[in-house]
Amino acid sequence: MLDLLWLIPALPLAGFLVLLFAGEKLGKSGVAWVGAGSVGISALIAGLLKWTFLTSPPEGHHFTQALWTWLDVGAFKPEIALYLDPLSLVMTLVVTGVGFLIHLYSVGYMHDDEDYSRFFACMNLFVFAMLILVLADNLLLLYVGWEGVGLCSYLLIGFWYKDPANCKAAQKAFIVTRVGDTAMALGFFLLVTQLGTLQVQDLLERAATRWEPGSGMALATALLLLGGAVGKSGQLPLQTWLPDAMAGPTPVSALIHAATMVTAGVYLIARTYVIYTLAPAAMAAVAVVGALTLLIAGLAAFAQSDIKRVLAYSTISQIGYMFLALGVGAWSAAMFHFMTHAFFKALLFLAAGSVIYALHHEQNIFKMGGIRKQLPLTYRTFLIGASSLAAIPFITSGFYSKDAILYQAFTSEHGHFLLWLAGALGALMTSAYTFRMVFIAFFGEPKTHVHHKPGWVMNFPLLALAFLSTVGGFIELPHFMGHAQFFADFMAPSFAHAAGHAAEAHHGAGLEIGLMVVAMALGLGGIAAAYVLFLAKPEIIEEKMKSEGNRKLHAFLFSGLGFDKLYDTLFVNPYCWIARVNKRDIVDLGYSFLAAVGMLVHFLLGLTVTGRVRWYAAGIAAGCLILMSVMVFT
Amino acid sequence: MTEAQFVALSPLILVGLAALVVMLAASFKRSNGLALGLTLAGFAASLVSLAWAAKVAPVQVTPLILIDRLALFYLGLVFLTGAAVALLGHGYFEKRAGYRDEFYMLLLMATLGAGVLVATTHFAALFIGLELLTISLYALVGYTRTEPRSLEAGLKYLVLATVSTSFLLFGVALLYAELGTMEFGKMVDLIRQGGHRETLVNGAIALVGIGIGFKLALVPLHMWTPDVYEGAPAPVTAFVATVSKGAMTAVLLRLYLLVGGAIPDSVMTLLSVIAILSMFVGNLLALLQDNVKRILAYSSIAHLGYLLVAFIAGGNFAPEAVTYYLIAYMATSLGTFGMVSVISGREREAEELRDYAGLFWRRPFEAGVFAAMLMSLAGIPLTAGFIGKFYLLAAGVDMGAWVLLGSVVINSALGLFYYLRIVASMYAAETSAKPGAAAREVALLGSATLAALALCLIWLGVFPAGLITLIRSAVLGV
Amino acid sequence: MILVWLILIPLVGGVVAGFVGSRNVSACRWISLVALALDAALAIGMISQHLGGFQYESSKVWFEEFRASWIPVLGISVHLGLDGLSSLMVLLTLFLGIIGVGASWSEIQERAGFFHFNFLWIIAGVLGVFLALDLFLFFFFWEIMLVPMYFLIGIWGHENRQYAAVKFFIFTQASGLLMLLSILALVFVHRAGTGTLTFDYSELLGTQMLPAVATWIMLGFFIAFTVKLPAFPFHPWLPDAHTEAPTAGSIVLAGILLKTGAYGLLRFTVPLFPEAARSFAPVAMTLGVIGIIYAALMAFSQSDLKRLVAYTSVSHMGFVLLGIYSFNEFALQGVVMQMICHGLSAGAQFMLVGALYERIHTRDMGKMGGLWTTAPAFGVAGMFFAMASLGLPGLGNFIAEFLILVGSFQASVPATTIAALGLVGATVYSLWFMRGAFFGPNERGWTIVDLNARELVLIAAFVIGLVWLGVYPQPVLNAVAPVVQSLEKMTQPVTAALLRS
Amino acid sequence: MTSVPMDHGLLLAGLLFAVGLAGVLVRRNILYVLMSLEIMMNSAALAFVVAGARWSQPDGQIVFIFIVTVAAAEVAVGLALVYQMFKRMKTLDADAASLMRG
Amino acid sequence: MTIAFYVASAVALFATLMVVTRRNPVHAVLYLMVSLLAVAVVFFTLGAHFAAALEVIIYAGAIIVLFVFMIMLLNIGPPPSTRQESLLLTPGIWVGPSALSVLLAGLFLYVILAGGRSVQAGSYVDAKTVGISMFEIYFLGVELASMILLAGLVGAYHLGKRDLPDEAEGGNG
């Protein structure tokens, strides 16, 4: 059964190739069948594998399928091999499962687009690349997927390429993540040089034995890999591309920029967790990055008017939670949050997509309003998603996963009160801005006419995801609520090396309940505040906005805290400036100058050839004078 | 005069005789073809007699002339070149009005003068040979007397050559006054022994150098070159560029071999400066020149600068390098100026760059040969010019003359620029070329000569071993 | 003897094509194609014997060798030899040669005979360069390939062709003469030591000389090769030459001619002067790194598509320089990979741009945009090669750059760090390329014919090559492993020393 | 037999040479230029005769004879050229005869 | 004889200077003749009698006559052409060439006089010795000199010849 593993990435690849070469001839339904079908079958196979893992797990809870030797240089011998363990299995499930739902959704959402087959081709390619990323047995192969998803992200953000703004957003996404990737590549070089392999399990093995905890090498490697992770996952300081990435079609945002690709950074760190455990400083960095990101993104989300941008900032913020979790050693909590987040964020995006679809590509929440009544199903599913995001206690999956993170941020040996505080504040902001969005968009007076309602292909994924967003959290319950640890137990083999199993550090139910209550209070408080400010008494905001300072503050928040401007000034503009100024290539000008000197001398010498015989004779005489003088006087 | 001496002199005698025969024939029947036939017969006879003379060589005929392997080798070179010029001239003057026989007479006499130069070991003979060559050339340069530029060139050449010869003569007179002999060998010995007035001798050598440098058109004695090359009829230009320079180089080589490298450093430095200046001035002046003949004139200045590098570098390779380079240069110059004469029309010569526009497509054969010649001048492989340059650099590297070599490299780049300008204009689209420059008919003999030259150029560029062996035996025989 | 045939077939084919071309244009195309295909078949047949089963098993250095006397008085002989490195280069040359003929099938209508003559002679010259084992012969071929290339650019090039052709010629010729000086100096040094005058590579290997002398002689080689490569301060000829050349010219320029520079460094500069090369490594690596970054920036600043691609070549060749002077197996393997992959990706890009130019008669990105809509296959191909150019994993270029950087990381961490930034630069210009040509609004309202069958076949060949090299590069790595290992051995102390420090 | 120092003879030759050179350089009339050339040749010939006298050798005078011969031939050709030039260009100004330059 | 040498030298120098500075070509030619005759005297004082005779006959006789013929042929003796000559000889034109010539003369002076040792001229060389030497050692030179004359003849003939009917006036540029 496990031997079917290779089919999981191969099917989307086949789908991609079919669509690439025959996409135009298949017709729309054919494209839909190939595009969604290939991912669907992959999802089924992934489910089968999961079942196999649950019923008869392979030895050591992992399974490697080596396809062929990729390179063989010296002792460095990476293979094209797939590696399945609980961690990659969860990722695979989410990628294929959520991916399938989103494909299905796209069948309806993109139906009127002229580039239907290109869309599905890119989506399939993305799923393929993402699967390679998660299933890669070594980091080099992981890098293939890593860059592959980057490419697809680029292609899909710029899917509607006729608008220059979309192209720009796509380029930004690619380039910014590439900055992080470069750091990551350097990390790989370091690993190859120091440990001689990129095969993940060997690597972790060797790192654990060869590097002292806290050693410089481990720290450097960890930080370099972190560079890649923050780039891909839209974390500080490379988060700026993600809000712009919303230029792509909404299913793309759901799949790539919410559920799967942007969490690749989380996956990478989880995958190489041993290196981080060897470098506590790097762990701290991860946690701080996460904490800061979640706060900053949360703040920025308040000022957005585009529904997708709000969601984008919320994504950044939620991934910040995952980083926070990773940073405190809560590996499985991070993955748990990844999973629930994939469900509810995909749900939110798809629901938002339905709204946008219905309102004929209207994305501004201030122009929506009152859709609650017009699109009840969409409203309900969106509300489920929003609740999950806002972590409404007990009934939503987001609550459980976030709670696990907050708890560990406080209690883990790597944790810290400030980290917890940041997370808690984040929870407040999350619920506030989430419900700000809900209230503004779905309540109040309708401002835009609903053109057409989504059909079942779009509604079914919403329902499915809504279901998952709700029940997905019940597999991992806090200690005092029965202490179900299905997820953590399942993940455990993947984090076998983790020093001092974080989850085991039990601080008693009192503390846990206390923390949870605080978080719950903050979350609900946020909703209440949102209700007051955006639904009940919007004039408060209007009043505040009259002041110049507040408007500036709003603009500052709206711009994502000015990071774009900062980077423009520091990097983009100088680069463009040099490129513009030096278009003629100063080196070339140097040579041209030499040539010009030659021409000048030619011209000057030409003046000596006067054509007058007396002058020539004088030349001879002068030459004689010089020649003789030299001969005689030296 | 012994039989051996007579045999040894026979190549020179035959060429002189040919001049007289042509003159005699002209008094009966003026015919371009006949004159050419007789001229070629003369050259052929003397070339054949070279083999005859080689059997008795070396022979000293009076103190004036020494027929040794070096002389024979260069005689062969000079005569072959002369014959080629005759062939080119046939087609060229066929298109033009006026008597043609005089051309062959003067050509033969000039060649004879050059022949004397390569075999001379005495300053009196040097002077005579030089003047025979030069006076014939005055008339040859001004040969197309209906063309003002030709006359102007003739006059300029006459005035300047006489000035420089006077310097030479004065120098020789001073040397003679101090040393009491005009024989090369004895003079070198006496100078080496010392005991004479250094300043006088040095000054005199400088004056002699002026005379030689003028013929070789080295900076600062180069200024006549472009004007004379431009004004002279193209075949004559070919002759001036090849025979007269080649003969003078032979003299220089002979002196060089006699001196045996014992040249004071100051002189070496001076020569280096002259070589470098010649390269730079020649190439820079040619850079944006639009007249092909002038371009080639300037390039010849530079080429003699290169040649001087081999002399200066000295060492084992120098004589070989000089000779090989000279041969390559002569063959190529002959080819380039020959090409100008072959494709020139009746009214005027094809000398403007734009006259060459589209030549590649109009007359692919000629253009191809011309391009090959230019590549040879530039020293690109597959041509003799490459082997020549290779030799030159080898000689330079052997002796570690890095400054000179650096100049050679820079100047090769400069040179390439204007050679490529010509090539480029040949494959450019035909534009509004001035009429009258294009030949309507193909000069069969001329084209055949050029084809042979091109073949020889490429043969020497690909299989140089044979010629190298020959040169070695000639040069080392001294 | 088979090696001589390898060179002779294109030479003769060129002459025949040249003669036939004046009467029958399509016949001369077929003749060229057949000649190259024949040559390729010959080469593949021979090489596959030695690389049989993709396993390198021979213990002797040269697969094939040919030796004949040429100019015995100067110790010059016709000495040809083929090893793993030159095998790959020969195959690449013939592959791109065939592509080049195909790419100019419809582009070259005028004077096709002479075109194919020149083209085949370039191929022959390049093959000679890759096979020559006598330094004189090497130089001979090195220069010979310039002339037809000059004609190719000068006659069939674009608007500013004269300037570009002359610049190309002068740069390479002047630097070539420096190399000739170095060759001569080496030969004379060797003669001073042993008493024999020879230009033979195998005999000149291991010539003993003072370090200062070796450095100077090496510099001559180095400059000649880095001009051809081209490395940073010597690159200005390249953008012009590439831009103005006809498509086939650009393909062979970028694909093969640049590789002769890299080949020269690998074959001559390093093995002949290992010590000097070692002490020179910091300078060379610095030049390489500067080249990577600078050219990436320059590529971004261009609006002419061909110029852009040309600068990307400079950038990629910076990696080659960096890799060669890292002196370890990773880097050297990467260098060979980079030579091949860049040959393919840049060749393909030039082909695409050429095909585009045929359709819209401009290379200015300011006048393009949105072409994806009207020619999606073009767009896909452009995307593919842009991605290859930026080193997308899964394609050959990634393997190449990865190996080079892993190798150079072991030699110099700072250099590698800066060079890695070149990856970002590559992203910027590749996306700029895509944005300029294929994305954005189609403001000019272009409607163009998409790639036709002939072009698709050629593009497919490139694509297959790059993907194959990206996912299974082992045959290439195996083929050059012995060469690379001996190079590494030769320069061993440097790596050890750097690691120690 | 005589008591003239050789150097004085050479000196005279040198001065004559310089004067002749000055003539070539100064005079634009081509006839004067030819005359000045004769002066230069003649001064060189004088130097040879002086040198020959110093060594009591006939060689100096023989070279003198050669020089005279050459001078005669040269003047003949030169004047023919001047004649043609005057005919075509209606001037004897040497500077005017500069159709070719640069 | 010594005095004769110096007097003749002075005359030669003076006459030569006059040649170079005259405006009327006829005057100049006459001064040239004087100069050549004076040089002949110098030859005589040096014991080169044969040379002195030849100088008078060939130079002063034949060559000068050629010049005179040419002046007549071109008809440039009379005043209009002298005036034209003055136009050509502006004062400024003298500066550079004179300086150059003086410098060169100075250099010659230095070269000839430096080293101090002044050698007396040798003995008288009679015509017979010259003749014997000429036809024994230098006979090749004599033959070649004849060729030179022939070349001069052919050249002068060709150049001086009237235009043939088919010879058009040459192109004007």
C-alpha cells in the first residue's frame, strides 16, 4: 500500500502535463475533471496511506521510497526519494485534501475565465511541487518543491497578467521569497560542507552527534534555514509580499497563500527541528519572529478594507502563532495549528471568494454589507471560519490549536511570559479584526447587488471545510478536557529527537485553566469591541478618523506598518536607480573612452600629414636632428 | 671576371638584359603583351639562373657584390615580386591609354636596383642600387602623367627621396672619411676595433639610418608613404610597398648579421622607440582613413614597425623571424595593392572605401581573396601573416622584449579595426559608389596572379615548415 | 583519425554548402544539417563506446588520440585528444550546431550559402578548440573561429552589427595575442629547462618555473579565456555581439563560444600553472562574484531582450569562474554542468527571442507585453527558460549552480554568500524578462503566430535536455569525474589550506 | 701636398648641405627645390672627395662620379615631372601640389 | 693652395646662400653655377683634379643647362613670376626651416669637429688612378650607373612626352 506513495505527487504532475499540452483541446469539463480529479485521487491515496499508518504503521513510523540517485559527487549523494512519516503525512493530507476541495471550488469559481486550463495546470503543478516539498527525503529535493511552489505562486498571483499591478505583486512575491531562499540555500551549503549530506534523517542524526548544543554551526544553520522559512511563510521581515499576493484568484489565495504554501516555513523548521534544539538562540529567534509578526500583522489587519487583505494579514498573524509554537518547542502544536488553520483559513478564503464571485469581483468590505441575507450559506460558513479564527471557545478547532500554543508558550522550557502575552494580545486582535470584517461585510445595509449565486461545486467545499474547521480540533484536547492527544501522539515519531518533550511538562490544570480563561476573555472581548465599534456605534471610529494623527496612523497601519516603503527606500529604489543610471554599462564606457582617445590621436596625427612636401622634408630633417642627437650625445 | 663570378652575377645580368630587350622590342613594336612576355621571360630566366648561381655561391664579385645564399634567397623573392607586379601591371595599364612598354623597362631596372641592394656589401654599390631603384621609381610613381595626383606623388617622392639619400650619402662620406673604407665587413671590423672618433661615427651612422629608415618608411620618416602610395598607379604602389622595402630589409639584415647583435643599448632603445612609434603612428593614422590605398600605406608603416621588433629582439629567431615576416608582408601587400589594381576601372582607381561596397556579392572571388589578404595583414590564422606574427612574437618572447610585445598586441587590435572596416565595406550593401571605379572586365592575368598569391598565402599559413627550412638554410649560411 | 574527421566534416560541409547555396538555398540548409548530423552521429558513436552504459571505466586519460607531424622545426604537431570533458563539449557543440541550423531555417534568406559556410566553419573551429592538444594548434583554432563569427555577425546581424562584430573581433583577437605570448613564453621556459622545443600539451604539463614567471604566463591565458568567458571587466563585447548577431550566431556564441573560455581555463590555465592558479584564486573568484552581481544588475537594466539575455550569460559565467577557482570536485562538476546547461538555456532563450524578432521585428521590451495571450506556447517556453536561467530546482542549471556554490562555499564563504545574492538578481531579471515580453497588457495589440512545428521541435529538444540534466545529471558527472578529480588533485593544497585557515 | 685639414673640407660640405636643406624647406617654387636638392647632393659629393683625399684613395672621386651621374638622371626625371605638373596645374608652387593629405 | 681653398669655400657658401634666397630663377641658376664652380676649385685644391673637371663639365655644364632650358620652357624668368615668387616667400616662412637648418648645421659642426683630431688631407689622386680603380674595382658600379642614366632617360622620356591622342586629361580628383 505504501508503495503507492509516488503516485501522490505523480498524479498532479500528470494532470499538469496533460493540461499543459492538451488543455485547450479538452474543453472546460475535461479540464475540470483532469485538474480536480488528479488531486482528488491523490487525496484518496493519501487517505489510504493515513489509514495504513494508523492501522499498521511501518517500522519506525516512517517509510522511504527511493526512486533513483539524483547526484553522486564525492560523498554527497542525494536521491530522488520520498519520505513519509507522520509529519509529512499530515502535510500531504492537508495539501491533497484541502487542495482537492479548492480545486473543486475553482471548477465553479473560474468557470468563466478564458484561461481555464492554464489555471488548472498551474494549480496541479502547485500541488505537485507542494507534495514534493513535503515528501522530500532530503533537503535538496525539498528545495525543488520549495522553489516549485514559489514558481506556481508567482504564476497564479499573476494569473490575470494583463493588469500590471498583478504582475508586480507576483514578481514581488517571487523575489522576496527568493531572498529568504537564498539564505536557506546558504544553510544547505553549510550543511553539506559540515555534515556531508542533505538527507534529512541522516542530517538530524549527524547534527545531534557532531554538534554541541549551542554550537555556532548549529546556530548559523538554524538561522539561515529560518531565513528561508520566514520568506516563504510571510514572517517578519519578509512578510511584505503576502498581502499583495492577494492579487491572484481567490482559490489561489486559499490554497497557496493560506492553507499550504505559506506554511512551508513551519514545515521546514519542524522537519529540521533537531538543529533548532541544538541552537536555543535560534529557537528564541523563531519565537520572537513569530510573536512580533503576529502582532504586527494583527495591527495591520485592522486598517484593511479589502476582504482578502484582511485575511492575508490574518494568515501572516496565524503563521506567526505557528512560529511562536515552533520557537517554544511545541512542534506538534505548531503542526496542529497548521492543520486547523488550513481548514478554517481555506474556508474563509473560499467563502470570501463566493462573496466576491457573487458581487462581481467586489472585494472592498465597505461596499458589501448585508450579504448575510443574500447569501446565507456563504454567511454561515464564513462565520464558522471566522469563529475558528477568532478561537471561539470549545466549538471551534482554532480554539484548541491556539490554546495549545498559548499554553506551551507559557509553560515550555523555551517559553516566556512575554511570548504568551504577545500571543494573548494577538488573540484579542484576531477576534476583533475578524469580526470587524464579519460585521462590516455581512451586516448592515446591502450596498452591492448580488449577481449570481454560487452553485454546489462551490458550496460543497465550503460545507466540507466548515465541518473540518469545527471538528478538526477535537482530536487534541487540553489536559483538563480529557486530555485527548491523538494528534500529538500521532506526530510523536516525527519529533522523537526532541529534547525534553514539551508536552510532558505538566504544570497542573489550574494554570492551564487560568491561561485559557484569560485567552477566552480576550478573544470574546475582541468580538465585543468589534461589535461596538463597527456595528453598533461606527460613529466612534468616524469621529476618531477626523484627527490628522489618527488618519496618519490608519495610513500607517493600512500600509502594513510601512515595511514596503522602507524596503523600497533601502533596496528597490537604489537597485533600480543603479540599473537606470548604469544602463550603458560603465565598464563599456571605459572601453569606449579608450577608443575615443584612439580616434582623437588619429585626428591629431592626421594634422601632421599636411600633403606639403616641404613639411615632409622638414619631418625628415627633424627626425635626423633627433636621431643624430641621440646617437651623438648618448 | 671569372666564370664563377659571371655565373653568380647571372641573375642580375639577365634582369638588366631583359630591360634592354624590352626597350629594343619597343622600338620595333609597341605592345603590352609582348613587353610583358619579355619581362616575364627575363624574370623567369633570372629565377632559373638562381639555381645555377646557387651552385657556386658564395662568390664575392669585386668588393661591391656578394652572391651568397642570403642574397640568392632575397633575389628570388625580389624577382618573383617583380614578376607579379608585371602581371598586375599588364591588366592595369591595358585599361589605360598611353604607352605601356616603359612601365616594364622601368620595372625591370628598378628590380635590378633592388637586386643589387640585396647582394651588396659595399656602400658605393648600396648607393648605386638604391638610386637605380629610386630613379626608376620616380618615373613609375608618376607614370600616369595625365593624373595630377600621380605627378604630385612622383615629385614628392623625388624630393623626399633625394633629401634622404643626401643624408645617407653624407653619412657614408663621413664614415669613409673616418674609416677609409666603404666595405661593410671592414667597416664593422674597424668600428669594433675602435680608435676612431666616436661622435663622428655615431653621427654618420645616424645619417645612414635616415636613408635606410626613409625607404622603410619608419617614423619619423614615414610621411611620404601615404601620398606616394595613393598617387602612384596601384601596381607601382605594390612594388614600392614590397620590393623597395624588402630590398632595404635585406640590407639591414646583412648589416645586422655582420654586426652580430653587438649593438649598444642606447641604439637599441632608440630603435625600440622608433618601432613603437611606427606601429602606433601607422595604425592610428589608418584608423578612420577612407582611402584604401592610404589605409594600406599607413598599415605598411606599422608593419615595418613590427618587423623592427624582430630585429630589436634579436636572438636565435630574429633572422628567421624577419625573413618570414617580410615574406608574409610582401605577399600580402602585393595581394592587397594588386587587388586594388585588378578591380579598378578605366576612369579611376578603386581607392575609396565605398568603391568596395558590396564587392563580396559583385565579385565574390576577388573579395574573398582581398579579405584573405587583409586577414593575413591582421595576422589571423590560416594565412602567412599569422605565421609571420607568430614568428615575430616568438622572437620577442625569446628575448623577453615585453614592452615591444605589448605594443604589438595593442597595435594588432588597432590594426584589426581598420582592416575590418575594409572587410565590412566589402560585404556592406552596395551604396552610391562614385562611378568609374569599378572594373567592367576581369583582368585575367591579374586575377590569376592574385589567386596564386592567395593560395600561396594560405599554403604558407598552414604548411610553413618548408619555407622555414629554406629560410634557415639561407640565413644561417651567412 | 576519427577526431580529424570530426573537424573535417563540418569544414567540407561548409564549403559544399557555400557553393550550393548560391543556386539552391534549401539544399544548402539540408547539406549543413546533414553534415552536422553526420558529425554528431560520429561523435555519439565514438563517445558512447567510452562512456558506455553511463559508466566511466577507462583508466587511460584520452579516449581517442591523434598525432601527426606539422611543423617539426618548431616542435609543432597536429595533436588531438578526447576525454570526458571534451566529449561533453563536442556533443554540446554539435547539438547547438544542429539547433542553430534549424533556428536560422527561415530567418536567413539572403546569401544562405555563405551563411552556412561560416556557420559550419565556426563549428569546426570550436570542435578544433575542444580537441586540440597542441598549444599552437589550439591557438590556431581559437583564432580561426573568430573570422566566420565575425562575418556571421557583420553580415546577417541587426542594425548595429558592424560595431558589434568589430568589437567582438578586437576583444578576442587582442586577448588571444596575449595568450599567444603566454604560450610562447611557456614553450621557451620549457625549452630552457629541457632543451626541447615543443608545443605539445602533455609535455608542457608540469613545466617547472619560478612562481613569478608562472603567474605572468598564466595571466596571459587567464585574460584570453576570461575575455571569451567573459568575466567582469572584459565583458563589454558580449552584449553587443549577442544582441546584434543573427539567431544562430547568438546561439553558438552563448552556447559554445563562451564555453571555449571556460574550457580553456579548465584545460590549460589551471593544469599548466596549478601553483599560480592557486595563488591567483582570490582575484579570480572576486572577478567571478563581481561578474555575477554586476551582470545581473545590468541584465535588469536592459530593455532590449537580447541584451538582457546577453548579460545573463555574463552573470552565469561568473559562476563558472567562481567554480573553477574553488578547486574542488563539487565546484568543478558544477562548472561543467553550468557550461552545458547555460549552453542550453541561453541558446534556447536566444532562439526564442530570435523567433519573436522574426514576428514582431523588435527586441525592445517597451514595445512588447501581453504576448502570452496571442502566443501561449511562446509564453510557456519563455517561462521555462526564464526559470532555467534563474536556477529553478529540477532543471539542470540548478544542479550546476548548486554544485558550484557548495564547492565555492568550501573555498570561500564570503564569496559564496555574495554570489548567492546573484540568485536573487537572477530572479529579478528573469521576471523582468517575462514581465516585459509576455505579461502585462498587450498595448500594441500584437497578434502573432505561435511557435510552429519546427520551432517546437527545437524548443522541445532544449526542454528535454534541461529537465534531463536537472533530474538525472549523473551521466555528465560521471563523464567528467576523472578530469575533475585530477584537477582537484593538482590543486589540492589550496583547498586544504583554505579549510585549515 | 696641400695643408687643408680634412675637417675643414667636411665642414664646408656640411654647411653647404645645411643651406641646401634650408632651400628645400623654404622654397615653395619647385624649381628652387630641385636646385636645392642639387646643392645637397653636391655637398655630399664634396664630402666624398674630401674623404678620398684624406686617404689618398680614388674611391672618393669614383663615388663622386656616381653621384654626378645620379644627379643628372634625377634632374632629368625631376624636370620632366615639373614640366608635366606645370602643364596640368599651371603652377610651380609645391604647396599647391597637395591634393593628397591626411 | 690653402688660401685658394678657403676663398673658394667662401665663394661657394655665399653663392649657395644666394641660390636659396633669389626671387628670379635665372639669377638663382647663375648663382648655382658660381657655387658649383667654386666647389670645383675646392676639388682642385684638394688634389682631386679629375673630380674638379667633371664638376665643371657635368654639373656646371650639363645640369645647369637643363635648368635654364626648363626656365625658358616654362617661361618664368620675367618680372610677373618674380612678383609671384615674392608672394610665396613671406618672411614668416623662413623662421622654422632656418632654425632647423642651423641646428642641423651646428650638429654637423659638432660631429665633425668633436674629438679634436684634425687630419691633414692626403696626397693628390690623379685621373689615371681613378680610372684604373673605376674599371677594375668599380666596373659593376659603372655598368649600373649606365643603367641609372638609362632609367633617367626612359623616365624623363615617358614623363616629358606630349599626350598621346587617346590620353584624355586625367580625372580631376
